[in-house]
Amino acid sequence: MSPLVEVKNLKKHFTVNKGMFTKKTEIVKAVDGLSFTIEKGETLGLVGESGCGKSTTGRMIMRLIDPTEGQVFFNGNDLTVLSDEQLRPLRKEFQMVFQDPYASLNPRMKVSEIIEEPLIVHNFPKEERKQRVEELLHVVGLNAALADRYPHEFSGGQRQRIGIARALAVNPQLIVADEPVSALDVSIQSQILNLLKDLQSQFDLTYLFISHDLSVVEHISDRVGVMYLGRIVELSDKESLYKEPLHPYTKALLSAVPIPNPRAVRERMILKGDIPSPANPPSGCTFHTRCPFATEECKTTVPEWKMVSENRYVACHLYR
Ligand code: SF4
Ligand code: MG
């Protein structure tokens, strides 16, 4: 069976001004050659520090922005070659849930109108819409009696439920969730994650789940891709990744996460320095400026993707 989504050598390079007082520009390589698949019904987590290109990747898959290079196949169709006109009927198959439910819901619209909007855009018959909105509220755990209220009358968690209801309205196959719980309290986070899991099995959904938070990603993902400076450095099934991370960057990220089992020992690995600018990424392995294992080879040669075992890929010279 072919994957629901296949991304091939995806790149997004932005040209930006170098400063306020100069006409000089530089190229920011926000995403620099990603290839991966998302299988039907799975959750692929994309994790990495802020600015590593996760959101840009999600937005390219949604075709909210166009890639500089590369392809995004959805059910075998290359989205990157379709015109807006050709894309329109496909759009309802992939929907997005945003980080900030405060910013992504129009404060002047009633909840019922917010959820109804995609139904109108995709020509759902008028007589079915009201009932559909009520169903959706119910499905995300909100009382349908609240449909006439405005977003500010809801808590953060409830607003994210509204955002999820809106994304579900047109029966999508894929949901790209970009930091969907980052703005919420930890206690509310797990409620929303559990809701997303329930909805996934109820409606056969496939998720691309983007987050900077490794414990959140662990909770929901089947496979995880770790991003650094616009590239995926490790891609693995979740269990193996959290049990035995391979890439030094993954190790460092994980070593900073508190582990519930006090007997489990995880070697603490502190990263030197900050993430380099994507406008001026280091040569060779872009992680070499912060990697405690870096050798001369790492400074000059970009590590190739290696399949270490089934479902495990890593880009690092330590693995031959
Ligand atoms: Fe570190 Fe070298 Fe591996 Fe890059 S390739 S992660 S610098 S050991
Ligand atoms: Mg982001």
C-alpha cells in the first residue's frame, strides 16, 4: 500500500534582507532536503528546537506555502504541480490544527460559525450543516448548547477543541497539528492529546504532529523524525528512539527530558552553544559545531542517510 503522504527532497529557501540599511540579501535554508513518508492511520511526530523548519514543513505539506524544490505526494498526487483550482477539491482531505487557539479563532465569530465555515467553503448542503456542527461539538467533548458563544467565553483547552472540530468538519484524511498543545497547561495537554488519539481511531485519521516537546511527541506518535537546521537527522519508530536514541542530537534532546523511572539512567549530555543561523549553516554535518563526537570528517562531509535497522534511519558518521 502506498503511503498517504510522501515527501521527496523538500526544500524551502527564503531570501531575506541582511539588515535594515543594506540591499544585500541572504538565503535562509529553512527546510533543506527532507524525504519521508506518512503511512495511512499513523502519527508521525516531527520534533526539534524552535526554528528548525518543522512548521515550514507542515505548511508546505498543506500547500499553504510553496516549496523551493521537491515534491509532496498526497495519495499519489503531486500537490506541488497542481494549480489552486486543481487543488481545491483535494484541500478538504488535509486540515490543520494550529498552536494558538486564541489567535486562530476569529473572535467576532460564534463557535457555530467557526466550525461551519469549512463546510460552507466545501459546499456542504445548508440543511445538513447545523446538525453537523452539533455532532462535531459533541465529538470533541463540548456541549452543543454552547454553539452560539464566542471564543473568548471558552478556556484555552476548550478553544483548542473548537479548533479541532473545525479541522474535522470536512472529514479530512490528514491532520497537520503544529504545536497543538504548546499554549496549554500541562494538565490540559494530556486531555487534548487523548482526544486526538480517540479521534484518530474513530475517524481513521493520519497525523503529522509537530512539537518542540519530546514528551508530548512520545505520547502521541508512532514514528518520530528529529529535525535540526532544516533536515531530519534521525527517523525511527517511537519505542526505539526513546529507548536508544542514535543521533547525538537526539541523545542531547532526550537527556534534557526528565524520565519518570528513577532507576533508568540516561546519560546527561549538554549541548554547547546555540543553534547556528540557517542563513549560514555549518559545513559538513550541520550539527558539528555542537556535537561532542565531531571529528574532522564531520566538518567537511555531509553524513548520508543510513538505515540502521528496520524503521530506523540516521544521518551521522558514527554509524556505518
Ligand atoms: Fe556529530 Fe559527526 Fe555525527 Fe554530526 S556526523 S552528529 S558531528 S558525530
Ligand atoms: Mg513552529
